[in-house]
Amino acid sequence: MINANDLKRGMAIKFNNSICVVVSTEHIKPGKGGAYIQAVLRDLKSGRTLNNRFRSQEGVEDIRLEGKPMQFLYKDANGFHFMDLETYETIMLPVDFVGENASFLVPELELEVEFYENEPVLINLPASVDLKVVETVPGEKGNSVANVQKPATLETGYTLNVPLFINQGEVIKVDTRSGKYLGRA
């Protein structure tokens, strides 16, 4: 058990018999009454976001997740297949578990999968990934100064806005947290 004052972004806790990750916390001291912690939690099973108010001294059950380095192998009709880089065992994760992370998964991508009691609960992607542009309108030379952008479809099917000078076939760096273009790879 930890004190609610010690909650930090990224921590895993047990809340209402579910495993949740802390998305954000804010310490609030109203003019009247006691201080409290306003926390935004994401339920790992359902993916729902919850807002909860904890009293400052309230006890919260923290959970230790075990992170394993893994490599994405491929996707098929059953789901996404990953290999443990230490034991070379493979696991299959269903499409709904992977969720929006699928937009950034390319074969041989190394990432970390968090486990709780030998059950996968969370995928931690690297901060950025390199993806190939498979479809976009032709680039324009000399337009690299303006902040004008155009849509581009990447090898995973993900669509985002890129600068006008990016052409089909180029490899670009994409931020996995925001889904935005970072630059050429």
C-alpha cells in the first residue's frame, strides 16, 4: 500500500478490483475542507478512463508490473504475435488488446510488454518509430519553409499529416504518443 500523495504518472494500481495505470494526478487544496488528489486512471482491461478523487492520506494498493523486452513478429487473423527476446517464446495478443498501438507496429520492432501475474496488461512502444510512406500526393520542392501539410498513409495503414516535401516511398519518424510527424528517418 502507498499513500495517495505518492501517486505518479505511469504507476499501476489496483482500483475497484481492476488494474489501472495512472494517467495524471493533481494535488488540490480547496479553501475549505481537506486536500485531495484528483487522479485520471486508465483501466487496462476495458481501456476506459476514470476520474477519481483520493483523500491525501488514503491508502492505494500499488502493483508491480514486470516488463519484458519483446519483438513484434507479425499480425494474422488471430491477432498480433510477439517474441520474448530473452526466452524466444512467442505470445499472441488479440487485436482489441493491442488497440491503437497497431498503427505503429512493424515487423522486428522491439518494445516492452508489461505483465501482471504472467498475464500481459500493457504494451510500451518506443517514443518514436520509423515508418514508410506508401501513399501521398507528389512532393513540392521549395516548400520546406511553410508549415503547409498534406495527408500521407503509412505502411501500417495509419494516416497523418506530413510536410509538402515528403514523397511516397520515404521513411519518416512518427511520435507514438501523439501520432504526429517528427521528421525524416
